[in-house]
Amino acid sequence: MLRSALRFAAGAAAGILLWLYVTPTYHVVLVAAAEPLMRADPRLRHAEVLPSHRRITARGGTERPELPAVLIPADQLTYNVILFLGLFATNPAPFRDRGVRRLAIALAILFATHALAVVAAIEATYATGTGPWGDRNYAPMEQDFWVALEYGYRLAGMFGIAFGCWWMTRQSAAVSSQEAI
Amino acid sequence: MPSPRARFLLLFFALLVLFEVPLLLEPVDRQVVQPFTRGVATVSGAVLGLFAGDLHVSGTMILSPCFSVNINNGCNGLEATLFLLAAVLAFPATARSRLIGAATGFALIQAVNLVRVISLYLVGCHRREWFDTFHLAIWQTIVFAVAVLYFVYWTRGRAPEGAPQRA
């Protein structure tokens, strides 16, 4: 138990350093994935998504300057990587056999969910944080939907995703449930 | 037919959504979440009062000249408790075992959350610039990590049906 706790602490410490120092660079990649997804919404078809250090900005740009600019604290959507890396470090021999492949798949899933979370956060901010523009362009149910999605992700969903990604990286549920702790 | 591991995850996420969505509803917030959070603030304030001196609790807020903290959703341990409950219910086990697992997990998470609230107050009071990092990245991770590690500990010897066994 103590060994697992120490391994968790080491993995989580690596995750904290990653999250503290790599986030601005990570946001550059994240916006490249999030922008096309966001443009699937016709209201935001011409929006630009730009990294802004630990935050992400969305705005109308030259094609649609009347679209308000919004700023989201994107680093608050991605820190589940700390929990994931902490849990991954508790796996017995995490980099042996298919461990690296499973880690790569899990990180790809985390990345995809981060991009979707950025889209949900931008939509929620446009829906409820832009005053009359949001009220004109989003029906009340749509506003509730985007806010609930963002809220649910932040409060528990992001940790559920990190847990699910880790659960799939374990050698087998039966074996590792006995070995991991 | 999904593997036992995938089946567990599907059930876990379904239960997580089922448990978390009601927290977004205003009547549930008013009748359940707010009174519970006030209780968390009262207990935290009482413990803090033993060594932090001049402070008082008003609703979900702990107020003092040094620092004031408002305990919101996400800081009362409810989400992590429901997260653990979803995992315990999704895992194949007897009803008695699940009940004990959920009750012990609830107590553990609330104890850890009490330490979180107290430490966040102290961090806010003495190292304000560290507060945001501790509030989100560090303490949220710790609380959910406790939930996950406790869950894994609880699952020891309760292998999912059909999962490969160690030779």
C-alpha cells in the first residue's frame, strides 16, 4: 500500500510539473484540434481559437468581427493528466509489454477529451457569458445543456475520464487489483 | 459482448452521469447540496477555530481577517463520494460489501476533504499566490486519487466475473 502511494506521488509529481510547465505549449496543439470541432457549430463557423498562455481565447477574427471574444481558463480543463499519471505509475511494470502502447492510447483519449472540453467551455461561455449575444443565439435549453456539460466535466467527468483511461491500461482487472495496492 | 473491464467502465460512467446530473438541478442544490455544504463549513470552521483563532462561519463561508473561503460545489467532497459510489456499484460484489465499501469511502473522502478545506484556508492565509494551484490541481487530484486508490483497495479479492485470474 505504501509503495503504491509513493509510486502514485511520483507519477502525480511528474504530472504537476508537466501541467505547470508544458500547458502553454500544449494549448497550441489543443486549439488546432478544438477549432475545427468548434466550427461545426454554424454560430461559430468563422471563429478563431487562439492559445493565450494558460488560457484559450475565441473570437470572430476578420471574417466575423461582430462575434464577441471570450477567454476560458483552459488549464482548468486539463489537470486530470495529474491524476492519470499518478495512477499509471501504480501499475506494476508500467512500461513493460504493452504498457507503452496502452499509455499512448490513453493519452490520445485524454487529448481528444481535452479538445472536446475546450469546445464545451467555449460554447458554454458564448451561451451564457456574452450577455445579449448569447441570449440571441442560444435557446435557454441549449444554454443549460452547454453549462451542464462544462460543469459536469469539471466537477467529476474529467476525473472519471482519467480513471477510465487508467483502468484500461492495467494488465488485467483481476491481476492488477491484487498487485497494484 | 464487452469484456468485464469494458462492462465495468460502461456501467461506471452510466452511474456517474446518473448521480452527478441531479446535482445540477436547483431543487437538489437547495435541499441537499447547500445544507450538506453548510455542514462541511461548520465542521471545518470548528476544527480551524481550535488553532486559527479569530474566524466565524456564515452559511458556506469561513470568514476571518486573514482569509475567507467559500465552500462551493466541487469543494464539499460530494462529487468524489458519488464518483466512488458509481465505481463500487459498477463492480461485481455483494450488497453488504458494497454498502460497507460505500460507507467507509464516504467517511474517508469527507475526512480528506476536511483536511483540504483546512489546508486551503491556511494556504490562502499564508501563501495566497499558491492558492489556485492547491485549490484545483493539487487538492482535487488528491481527493479523487483517494477515492480511486480506496476503490482499488476495496476491490482486492473481488475479481470481476470472467476476468482472467492470476496463475
